[in-house]
Amino acid sequence: MQDQDALFQFLLRMGDNTLVLGHRVSEWCGVSPVLEEDIALANTALDMIGQTQFWLGLAGEVEGKGRTADDLAFLRDVWDFRNVLLVELPNGDFGQTLMRQFLFDAWASIMLGHLMTSTDKRVADIAEKASKEVAYHVERSAGTVVGLGDGTPESHAKMQAALDLLYPYVGELFESDDVDAAMVSAGIAPDPASLRDAYDALIERVLTEATLTVPASKFTHKGGRTGYMHTEHLGHMLTQMQWLQRAYPGATW
Amino acid sequence: MYAQLVKTAGSGVKSREEMSENEQDFQNRVDADQKIEPKDWMPDDYRATLIRQIGQHAHSEIVGQLPEGNWITRAPTLERKAILLAKVQDEAGHGLYLYCAAETLGVTRDELTEELLSGRMKYSSIFNYPTLNWADIGAVGWLVDGAAIMNQVPLQRTSYGPYSRAMIRICKEESFHQRQGYDIMMKMAQGTDAQKKMAQDALNRLWYPSLMMFGPSDKDSVHSAQSLAWKIKIDTNDELRQRFVDQTVPQAKYLGLTIPDENLKWNEERGAHDYSDPNWSEFFDVIKGNGPCNTDRMNTRIKAWEDGAWVREGLMAHADKKAARKQAMTAAE
Amino acid sequence: MSKEWPLWEIFIRGQHGMSHRHVGSLHAPDEEMAIKNARDVYTRRNEGVSIWVVEAKHISASSPEEKGPLYEPSNSKVYRHPTFFDIPEDVGHM
């Protein structure tokens, strides 16, 4: 695989994760359980949309075909998306959304820490900015997971159900393939598999405090980050997200 | 205006002779532009009216999140999505500031929420209209926020301290809202034929509902004299509406859009535009619950509140457990 | 109705070494969440670098001048907002 192709794929993976999850989180705007949470979730979504502009902007630059971040976000179809399946799943209830956020934030905080020392300065710069934001995201989502896990019997049960549902999607974050091998050899990004121990330690600490039990099975759903097979949910998300760009091609907004 | 048809408590403006000593002191302070603070003596009717007005204003902010939130997931670019989300988030913040201001009067946010969800308290009629195309998001910022700002800028001088301070903060944050709306309108008006059509369509549908935001004509507004005397209302409905029309006409012209009013014309003698009244029977229908979106808006708020109950309870239960553990540890030392 | 989250008063110190100022209030289940909520609610535009939170019920406030028998102490919750910062009326924008 050509280095530039691999870098392009890697950047799509980073940018599509934040694009899709930022979109999902933005769906909560106006209907959260309490105003303070509504405002906090919007901040998280805004940070992720901002990160998307950086990642996909750089992806377009690396690709060298003149595509902008908006072109990549609004004019690709499902099979070209490279996000992990975890982030495209529907929000479910508030607990499920926050559990997904925590499982993602924990990975992002570790990943971005490594990317700050990337040999590609453009990647390192984005990672440095994003890691400050994600440090707060993970603090907040972890706090909420603990609060709800160790809250009422009802909130505990809902959080355990959310973890049981989402945990089988966690493994995909640590899959490695040719793209990752190329990134490792160029010193641009770490091998995802190498992040797993730090990740397990982090989530175990938080989930224990939340009195939740990590499922024993390590089975993992995958296919998103390679583009091999997404869930049915992503297509529906895109029909909404891309509607105006698709219906009125060439317009300036 | 986010607080329409707020019924002023009491029986109207009292003469000096009718006022008690406390009432006279109070009115003197208001007349001297001194702020009334939470622990100060205030007439019961002043307190009751303020709770209604600030509460209605707060409800309008959070229900107002919904028509614009309707387009967050369909915003056409990443930048537009971020701007819109930030704007709707600001509205949640404004609701929060206003609920806090109301709480200084001795009512809780939960109590006010219950009043909203049971239909006993209202929110601005404008949010019972739908947002149907992307230009509506521009028009809401341009017209609806424009109308709101017209009302809120003078309210920064309102007599009640916490309300005034909330309005100052809100106006400061609101300044970008109208501009982003107009910016969308410019893009649409200068865009493709389809975009121009969307822009005109949005103006056609939102013009009269925007005029309704200022409430019925002064001659039909009961008790507004008392609210003006208390300085919780600064200008009359018709004054604000006229100012809004005069401000908006050249802006529409710049966009090349037509305001849907055949009677709209400059009146040299008055130094102001003549314009057609909105259909007030439609306004009262909307207020009574028969607007195009009343049912949807209320159902959305009720569902969000009910679905969120376990979250609010769960986090509170955790905080209580934590406090109990801390106390037990301190006791053991 | 379930128990409402307590009310907290929020004080923020900005960039320029000024003392903490009262900026407003919010609800949160405990002090940790109050600080996080304050960050999200009151520093959305980079307003602050340091946040203090105080549960409103722990604030003692001076009483306004006693104004005779008609003064009604019934406004039991008003200690919530004792020390809003003063802003000259004409400032408009902070």
C-alpha cells in the first residue's frame, strides 16, 4: 500500500469516528434529561465536529484531489465511511449514549496521547488540540457512567444493559491491518492493538467504581473501520445528514 | 418577545395615595432606577407577575430549541452544523439563566417545569410554527431573534436585579444569533433558484408570526400600564413592533425578498412604515394550543422530561451515597 | 416528584488576575458535577480559568434594611442570590 493512500485511510478513520459520533451526540440537543446535561452534550458534539474539520480537512489535502472536509462528509456513501461500528449505533437512552461516549473517549484519550508524538507534524498538531478536549470529555463521561452505575437500582440496571449491548463493539477499536502497519512503520500512529492494555485498565477502574461488570466474552463486531460492512444504521444517518447537499448539488450554503 | 400576554397581577396602577408606605418606598426606588434585589421588600403582585414573565421567557427559550434543533442533523456543511448547534445550545443556556433568575423569587425550576408541561404556563407563540426548509433557520435567526433582541435590549434595564443581569448576559451572547441568521439568508438569496425560493418561502411563512411575537396591540393589552410602572416592561408592544418593521424592511430589500404585505409602505408623516396587522384570531388560536406544532412541541418536552427522570434520580442518588460515605469516614476518624 | 438537584452559585476568575466574580447559578447533584456543569454552562466563550462553586444554601447574606411590620420574611429562598456582581446600568455588554 502506498504511504499516502494509507495515511488517507488513517485520517478518514479518525475523522469519520468524530463525524459520526458528533452527529449522534448532536441529536440530543433540546431533549436531554436536564438543561445542564443538554449544554454539556452540545459542547462535546461541538468539539467533535471541530475535530472532524481538522481530520477530514487533512485527509482531503493528503488525497490531493481537491476534496474538502465537507465533500468528504457529505458526498461519500456508506461503503466509503471508515468509522468504527460503535459510533454509528443509534443513541438509545441517555445512559446508552453516555456509555458509548465513555467507551469511545477512553480510547480517544489514549490514542491522541500517542498521536501527539507523531512524526507527521500535521497529525501531531491536531492531536494536541483534540487531546485537551478529549481529556475533559472522558472525565465527564466517566463521571456520568459512575454516577448512573452507582445510582438507583433502575439506573444501575440500565447502565449494565448499555455496557452489555456496547461492549461487543469495543474490540474493533484495537484491530490492526495493513493501513495500521504502514502508519506504524512511518512513525505516524501507534499500532491500535498496542493500546488495549492501557484501555482495559482505564475502563476497568471506572466501571468498577460504577459497580458494573465487564462482559466476559471478547467477541467483537467489526467492519466499519475497513469499510467491509457497516450496520444498517449508518445509511439512515447519512440520508439525513447529507440531504441538502445531495438534493441541491452545487449550491453554496 | 418571548413573554407574550403575561397577565399582570393586581388591579392596576395605584395612585400614590392608595399605596402603603412600603409600596411607596418600592415605587420610589423603581422610579430612581435602583434595582430591586431578592431580599428586598416587593409587592406580592410584582413578585407574582415576575415569576410568570420570567418563567414564560425561560420556557420560550427551551421550547425554542426545538424548531431550530429540527435542522441540526440536516445542516448542509460542518460549519453550519457547528454554528447552529452552538446557537441552540445558547438557547438552553438562556433558559437556564432565566430559570435561575425566577428561582430567586421563591419558585423552583422543577415547579416551573411542571407548570409548562401541564399547560398552565405558556411559551412564545412563534415556536408553534414549523421550520420546513433550511432558509427557515436563516429566517428564525434574522426575524425571530431580531424580534427577541428588540425586546431584550431594553429589558436589560428592568427593575428586578437578577432578571436584568440575566438579560445582560443573554444579550451579550445573543449578538451573533441574528447575524448568523442573516448570513444564511444572504447565501440563500444570492444562491440558486431553488435557494431563492426557499428564502422567500421562509419569509412568507414567518413574517406575520414574527409580528405576533410582540403581543396584541397596546389598546388590547390589559394591565400593561402596571408592568410599565414597575419597569418589568419597558416599551409597549406597538412601539417594539413598529421598530421591528422599520428595521427589517431595508434588510429584506437588500436580500431582494418581498415582505408578504401589500400595504407595507413608508409613511412620510409618521416617519415610519405602515404595515398590516397579523391575523389576531390566528394568534389566539395558537396561544390556545391550536398552532401547527403545539402538540408536537409539548409532547417532545414531556417525553424528554419523563425519559430523563431516571437519569436525574440516578445521579442524585449517587451524590447522596457519596456524601453518606464521606460522612461515615469522617465520623470514623 | 423526585428530589430536585441542589442549586449552586458559580464564581469564576477570568484571565486577568481579577478576583472570582459571581456569574450565575445552576443545578447539580454534587460539587464535582457543579464544577463540571459550570465549565460547560459558564465558560462556553473562554470566560474563565478558575471556578468556585458554593451550594446556595451555605451562603449567608446581609439583610436589607428592616422596613417595619410589612416586611415579609416569607421569601425563604432569596438567600440564593445575594451577591450578584454590580454592573453599571449603561454598560449593556459586559
